[in-house]
Amino acid sequence: MSAGRALLVAAPASGSGKTTLVSGLLRALAQRGVRVRPAKSGPDYIDPAFHAAAAGRGGPNLDAWAMSRTLRAGLIAQALEDADLLLVEGAMGLFDGLAGGARHAGSAAALAADHRIPVLLLVDVWQQFQTAAAVVRGLATHDPDVRVAAVVLNRAAGERHAQGVSAAVRELGLPVLGWLPRDPALERPSRHLGLVQASEHADLERWLDRLAQLVRERIDLDALCALAAEPAPAGALAEPALAAPGKRVALAADAAFTFVYPHVLDAWQRQGAEVVRFSPLADEPPPAHCDACWLPGGYPELHAAQLARATRFLQGLRDFAETRPVHGECGGYMVLGQVLEDGQGARHRMAGLLGHSTSFAQPRLHLGYREARWRGEPAFGAADRALRGHEFHHSSLLDAGDDEPCVELFDGLGTPLGPAGGRRGRVTGTFFHGIATR
């Protein structure tokens, strides 16, 4: 196939099996010698790890609300510098995005339309027959700027079921490239923020190889590659997504701190910053030769007891904060506080660098796009620029503390949400995850 092409895999709804299909496609194409790279539409930390394991290399998140079109186009171009195919997994349903915003804002459909990327539609047909064709017709004609190029069926009961649905879809003039069977063994377990992380599956390679075999047997990969199209041209990236917080950044990186976007780290490194990883769960303090410390999100609520026992890490973090900036996003913000209450109601002492305490004892979903503006000195980005990103957590404030807030938050439609996060000395933190400066 020609170099520099892209294809977006989308579905009518979450839970349709997109990550399963994309992981299988990535592994099968890579095994065929196709230089394939993955990408993920929208804010998501978990699915890209499955993509990276399947393809043997990672790729960017592409967010149609938080990122400018220029930034997205630049990230697509960078991903295709050494790839034949960029395979993008959509988030949620094809047209699901920011409710009440501009047309399809933040959705996979907006990404496909903006960058002229054709859509491969995955339809879960379990307990459906000809109705599946009606669903396909609606999605394929909903917006003329979004080109649904072909269909794959998922969770078919068998060959007869798949052939019947395929015949109904082909009457619409759309090709059906194949189907996958209903098989609970293909599904991956989930927890409160999505799929259990790829790194936690001992059988991950075996699962990926099985998916790849199914894909080779049941999906026309030549036709799929032929559907991919060259995306809309991109200019040079005018500026990084987020400014680096320092020249040498200590990054917490282990099972408790996994949520950091590749495009953010890439932007820091392109600015000349060095990223130095350390593991709080291994009781490692922030490396002393670094000039800033970043605690990303993740699952500290699942490791709270171990973090509370990590005395070298906690004291090292306190010592670091006396002379250098420390910032925590979401899970990192929780660890910077006084107490973290786990799901069983046990309370664990954290770093105590900010005054708040958090709880996971009664999980409640906080989800949505956010725009943030710094109050005072920025931890990253620029004081006069808006930061776009999101919140995605089930923990809540047990005690808000009395620190000065570090940001003013707005929802995706610009509605003020008030001050948020905390600032004490050189330490800042918030539940907000930054994606890009706008």
C-alpha cells in the first residue's frame, strides 16, 4: 500500500469491541510486514497501551476538541513519517462528543471529517439481523463530511448470521470486510476507569496473537488497506502541545502512575527537556539531579497502602518540593494530599504537601472536557493561555483543605466551574489532565 494513509475504526456505541478489533488488526498487519502505527481519538490512557503492545510501537492521542486542528494534523504527519498506515481507534460512538457544542465537537466523526480519514464501522450484531443495516444506514448518512467506507461485524452468532447481516448491509452499497464471532474469551476485564491495563495481563501476547489469527482468517486485510486514504495535509507544528515544566523532569512511572499522554512527553523532549522516570511503588524518590517533578494520574487508590509505606519516596518528594516545583495530575494530586481513603474505607497518609484529602470509598464518576486557566505561576504551559483537557476519575475530595486554588476551571462549553486544585509553595495539583494549550 502507499505510504502515509490513515483509517479510523469507529462504532455505534462504547462496548462494541473497537479495542479488540483494532488490537487484532494492528498485530495482524504488523505480522504481514505493514508499517502500521496506532492512534486513539479522544482522551484515553488505557486503550493506547493495548495498541502499542499489538503494533510493537505506540502512537498519539488525537483530540478533536482539546487540540487545535494544526496540532492534530502535525501529530498525524509525525506518526506517518515512518509508517504505511495510521490506524485510529475512535472513542465511544462515532458521533459522540461534547453535548451541546459545535457539530460533533470532540467526536471521532469530527476527527474523520477534519482530516479526511475514511471510517471502518464496527457493528455489534449480537441479537440483531436486518436492523443492523438500518443502524449502518443512519451512521453512514448522518453527515456527508464523514465517509463510512466499509463495515466489519462483531459478535456474530455464526456463519449464517454473519452472512445474513452482511447481505442486508451490502444492499446499502457498503462492503462488509468480515466478521468476528461472539466469544467471551476475546473480551478483556474492566475496572472503574476502563479496561484493566495492558501491563497487568500475563496472557497479553497470547491474546493478541489469537486476535491476529482471527483477523487473518475472517477479515479481508487487503481490502482494508485499500480503504485507507491520505489524510488532509499538515503544516509544521507551530508550538508544542504543553510547555515542559523543567529541563530535566522527574516522572513518576509505575502501576500507580501510568496516565501520561505520549504527545505531551514528546513535546517536552522536542523542547530539549529530559524525562527521567522513577517508581514510587519501588520506594524511589524523585532523582535529585532533576529540576521539576511530575506525578501523573493512574491508580494510586489501588496501591494506597504500599504508597503510604514508601517512606523514601514520600520524604524524597517533600525534600524535592522545598527547592523545586512539583505538580500532580489527578492520581498524582491525590498523592500530594494529606490522606487517601481506599475503596475499603481505610485511610492512608500521603505526602502532605497539599492540604486536601481524597476518598475512593464511595466512587462517583467525574467525567468531561475542561478548560483551565492558571491562578498565579503556571506549573506548565503559559499563564496567559488556556489549557484544554479533561477530568476522568471516581475519587472525590474528602476534605478540600485551605490551599490557594491553582486553576479556574470551565466545562467544555465554557461554563465556569470555579476554582480548583491547590497551590502551596512550589507544589501544585489538580484533578484536571492537560492535553494542549489553546
